[in-house]
Amino acid sequence: MRALVTGGAGFIGSSLVDILIAEDYEVVVVDDLSTGKKQNLNQKAQFYSMDLRDKELRRVFKDKVDVVFHYAAQARVRVSLEDPMFDAGVNINGAVNLLEASKGEVDKIVYASSGGAVYGEPEYLPVDENHRIAPLSPYGVSKYIVEEYLRVYQGIYGLPYAALRYGNVYGPRQDPYGEAGVIAIFTNKMLRGENPVINGDGEQTRDFIYVSDAVEAGVRAAVKKATGPINIATGVETSVNEIYRVIKKVTGSDVEAVYGPAIKGEVNRIFLDVQRAEKALGWKAKVGLEEGIERFVEYLK
């Protein structure tokens, strides 16, 4: 099969590309390298340095593409709050341009959505796919609007899709200097003897999933018949304070955390119901939190 991976030089996308190539896919990568890195690119993949909003995107489809993995995004909540026009332009307009190029050409689209952002503050836990949608940030809005475009394109053009609502993905190649990715940021700081900053009281919770598990779900979604939204996470609720304690244990660090103000637009508590992923994809996360952090510490070292 021939696969197109948008964001294939990024943290999650490049890990997905590596697995696809290991499974004998022909892979085409589209990435504008705004956050992706050249060193993440698999040399066996065909690479287009291109913005998803570019009208020339259609030329990527000049050879048959069987499946599209749409993993490119503006993925920072703070950026979406500061510049919602930019967020919408990248996440919504870029996705629509991709859909226009894909309709009638591909067999399925696998979309990296956000289980941590589209639901908003949960009415119940764990959150399943039927939970109401009420994002707290423009980023969450843009991620969900693309799901709606996918639903419409499936209905009108017969373009099947799976919208993988990921928990908080972490692991090798994640940027430890960005605003997102608490595990990457904390681990990097603590290995350097610097104090990690916990926003708010640290009791806010997330569902953390190791990158190898996350991309395996994407590969399965491409070949399974399941369509629509699917939560991809561990189904385990973990606080930011607990993340700090585990990293402190694994690194043997003695640095103390510093507490700062809470961030607007972020959910307080969330973890995801993953029963649909288990039934529809035959998928379940394999890497536990401490094991994942141990692997990531070794990678950073």
C-alpha cells in the first residue's frame, strides 16, 4: 500500500512513518518543517516540503495513494488563544485542502484528533465517544471541526475516515522545549537539574499514552473497517503531580517543582474510555506510564 503522512517530520508523524516503512508501505511525507525536523525524516520516504494549504498539494496524489494519515497540525493551545485565525487556517483550511485532493483518490483517511481537547470539561469519567463536544480553546474547536468535515465527505463522497481522539502522547522526538508535552518538558528540566513548573495545583489530570502505542493504533485504523471517532489512550487517569513524582523517581532527581498560575483553556480532569478502540481496532495500549517514562529518559540521555 502507498500511504501519505502529513506532519511526517513531526513527533508522532515521523514515528508513524517508521512503522509504516517497516511494514512495507510506500510512504510519502508532506511537512512544512515549521515544527517538524529534517532529522526525523525517514530516508526511505518520499518528501514534499509543503504547507497543507498550498494549491499544489494535488500533485502529491499524481501516483495512487491508498491511505492518508493526517497528523499535521497547529497543536498548541496557547497559540490558538493568541492567534485563533492562524490556528483555524492551519488546522481547518489545511484539512479541507487535503480532503479536496483526497476525494475520489484514496481508500481511507486516518485523522489525528484530540481526546484531550474536543470534549471540554467532562460531565462524566471516563469519557467515551458519545460524550458531548464542548472544547475550551480554539485549538479544540478546530480539531473537532475537521472531524465534521470528514463526516460530511464520507457521506457525500464515500471517503471513509477514522478520527483518532488521542490522549496526551509522549515519547522520543517530542520537543522538550515547547509549551505542550508535560512529560517531555519536565524530564528535560529535571535531567538538567532545573525546576519544573507545574501550572495550577498539579491535580489536573490527563490520559498519557506512549508514542509507539499511539502510532500502532493509527496503522490498525487504516486497515480496519471502523469509521468515525475512536478514543486512543490508556484509560488511566494521572495527575501532573504524579507525573512529577514518577519522573523524579526514574531520574533520581532531587529538584523540587515550582507552582505557577493555571493556564486558561485547559481541561481540569480527563481520561478516556477506550472500549471502542479495543473492539473496533483490536488495539490496547501496552506501555505503562513508568515504563514509558523510563524509555523516554534513556532517549533524552
